[in-house]
Amino acid sequence: MRPDSGSDRARDAAGTIDGPDSARDSRVYRGWYVVAGGFIGAFVVFGLSYAFGVFLEPIQRDLGISRSAVSLVFSLQTVVIYLAAAALGVLADRFGVQRLLAVGATTLVVGGLWTSQTDSYVGLLVAYGVLTAVGLGAIYVVSYATVPRWFQRRRGLATGIATAGLGIGMVAMSPAASALIGVLEWRLALLALVLAATVAVATVTPLFAADPVSSGAQTGNEFPDGMPDREPTEWKTYRRELAAVATSRAFLLVFSGWILVYATLYAVLVHIVPYAGDVGLGGGTGAFALAAIGATTAIARIGIGGLADRFGRVRTFVTCSAVMGASTLCLPLVDSAAGLYGFAVIFGIAYGGNGALLSPLTVDLFGTANPNAIFGLVSVSFAVSGLLAPWAAGLTYDLAGTYTPAFVGAGIAGLLGAGFVAAAGTET
């Protein structure tokens, strides 16, 4: 594993990159400020991304393009967010998390401004599908990967609180977008959301710092096993050690497992609303179930994250992933509103526990050095799932005329993915 470079360490300690540790003598552990920043970052990234569905029809009408063409913008953005995270995670480790957040916020606002002005489909793809996605990717990798570096004893609880911003963003941002579109046209509504998100990220950027060692923070009893090694390493050594992690059997098992586990998530998020309509429950019921998943996952991330610190984070992650797969496997049996809401709660709880432990899992398995780079690399798995799972579920429906094979297949994939992650836990 590669610790941060000596120059990073010196700059962080001096407060020129990640800011002075003004809370050093405070009774509140400095790491909780990082958690607060991570919460806002997760809120911004997934609130903005998942609110795109609200803009789908207005964009379609304005630009005169097909619904599938507009949907491709969301797919492209999903892929770019995680591909960007893989590359930008390396930059965060090398140059500091605050600098990367500044780059992310700048890119996000430029993409939002361009999107609000474009009159072409190609412009929409580049501005929203690529530029805003790069900005969101930078915010995502810092918000998720920095928090576990500040914690050991309460790592699951801390990341659970930080990543709860995803669920709150899902619940809050879409209604806000809908309300804005009701009083503004879609371009101004989207720009308003992007500007508000950028201001939020800029506000919490000073809360972030790379780690407690470089910041000189008092950690109390947070690290019972001692602080991780932070001796400087040359760039060549860093690349060699990062490559060793990325080609290890454990990493490949986690990467493959996340692809399969998150096939359930993307299949459900994209197709639960039309599925509800197909079984006679109406799109409104499906939309409410989708909101229930968002609300439930926000609450579950905090509770399950804290429990995982006691019962084992890898074991808890595997259990939640298996429940995601099993519940999706049973979804075709659901034909009532009560049943669909019950599914949403169970799936949301499992997804909450799973999502709270993403970054702790990588730290527990691969160490605390270079967490941004490693987490960014393994997050490419989400790009694969986000690109393939919704399309495969839709194609299966077109061929079979029912969602049953799609949800059964996604459920089996989720169970298999949970097994892969369990196997990775035995490798380290």
C-alpha cells in the first residue's frame, strides 16, 4: 500500500491543501467534520444524478428527440461518474482532497451552465453526460473514500452517516426539481439545482482533510490498533503498489461481486415504476415505492453501519448484498401495493447496509493507504452495472413480455455477487 507523499503530508500539516486543523483542541473529533462534508457530497452527487428523470420529458419535448436518446444521457453520466472517480482518486491521493473538490465543483458548474444553454443533442451529451459527470465523480470519490481514513473503531457508523446523504438526496432533489420546473422552464430549473449544489460543495470543502496524521488531529481511542503507516513513498513505488492491489485476486473478486450485486439495484431503480404499471398498480405506486427505497436506505445506512462495527463489516456487507439479491428474485411474486411497499422497505434496508459499507470494505480489505485511488478503481464496477443491467432488463422484457426473467436473473446475479465478496474476505 502507498501512503501519501511527503509533500502531501507537509502541505496538509501546514494547512495549505486541506486546511488547518482548527478543531484540534475541540471536544468534537475532527473526523466528524469530514463525515458532515461527506454527507453533503453524497447528497449532491446522487440527488442531482437521480433527479434527471424529472427532466426527461421536458428535455425530450424541447430538443425534439426520442425518450431512449434522452435516457442515454443518464446512462452516459452514470458511466462517466465512476470512470472519472477511478482516475480522479489517484489525483486526490497525490494532490489533496480539497483541491480535487475545487476541480469537481468548477467542472460541475461549467457543465450545468453549458447544459442550460445547449440546443443540440450532442451538446447535451457532452455538457451533462460528460462534464457534469466528471464534476460529480470528483465529489463522489472524495466524499466516500476520505471518511474511512479518519475512523477505525466507528468506521461503519461514520460512513453510514456520511452516505445517508444519498438516500436524503433521492428523496429531496427530485421533488425540488419538479417544483422548479413548475415555475421555471427546465433549463433554468436544472441550472438552479447545479448552482445550489456547487455552493453546497464549496461550503463544506474546508471540512475535508486527508487523514488525522497529516492534519495533526487528536484521535483519542479511535484507532485501537494504532495509526496506519504514513511514511512517504515515491510515485514509481506508489504505482507499483497500486497495481499490485488492482491485480490481486481479492480485488478482482470484489470488483466482480459489486458488478453482480449492483445489477439488482440498477434493474430495480430503472424498472420498478413500469413494473408496477404492468401488474396493474399504476406508475404512482411504483414512484412511491422508489421514494420509499430512498428514505429507507438513508435510515438503514446509519443503523446498519453502526451495527457492522460490532458484528463485522465484511460479513454485514455480504448479508445485505444477499438480501438485495433474494428480494429482487422474489419481486415477480409481488402483485399488490402492500407487497410492493414491503419489497421497497426490505430492499431499501439491505441497500442501505450495503451502501454504508462500500468504502469501509475497501479499507478493511486493502488498507488505509491510497483510499481514493483504490475506491475509485473498484467503483468502475458501478459503471459496468449501470450501463448493462437496465439495458439487459429492458431487452429481456422486450423479448419475454414480462419482467419475471429480468428480476429473477438480477436476483441470482446479486446472490452470486455476495458470494464473490465473501470469498474476497477470506483472501486477505
